[in-house]
Amino acid sequence: MDLIQLKIKKDNSLAKYIKIIRGFDSSLSVGAIKQKIEADDFVTGFDLEYYDVLEDINGIDRKQSFRDMTEELCKAGAQISIYQNGDLITLEALDNRLETIHEVSEQTQYDIDREAGWNKE
């Protein structure tokens, strides 16, 4: 398990942040998000190793959605803290990790296609 979690510093723009977070994870209630922000708790997160075939088929990339959400929160003025497996990391470290995962995935798919004879190189 490779867990990425997010904390948001409490300020006067909670309503904006809640709307953005619910766009990423609509299963979280408004009250739960507000309570977690006020308690300086992890508001949302996801497992970098998580895979859902239906999301893949439908073109949903949870990793990119999380990254987009963090960017949107920052643009809205949120002071965020990102944690990987409980350790504070930078946005740059998250980006590097996401890029590495993407590159490995592409290479794996290339190798599968090549071994199946679908790649003509």
C-alpha cells in the first residue's frame, strides 16, 4: 500500500475547498470534510497502487484526478500538506512519484504488446 493523504490548513474559505474535494470524492460528506479540516486531520487520500478496471475502461485516472484536485485547491488559496505513508512530502515529490508510476505503466504495456506480437518494431 502506498497511501497519499492530504491535509488543509483551516481558513475562511472552507466552502470552496469542500466543493473541490467533493469533486474528487463525492462519498465524503460536507460535514465530514469540514470536521477533518478543523481537526487538522487527513481530509482525503488514495492508494497509489489502487487499480479499478472499470475506471481504466472509462478513462478515469484517480492519480491524475488527485493531482488536479491539489492544484485546484492551491489555486483557490488552500494551504495544503501532502503525506505519503504518513511522511510529509512536497508537491514536486508527488509529481515525480506519479511520473514514475506512469512511465512504468507505459513500459509494462509496451512489453505486453511486444510479447503478444502487437508491436511491430
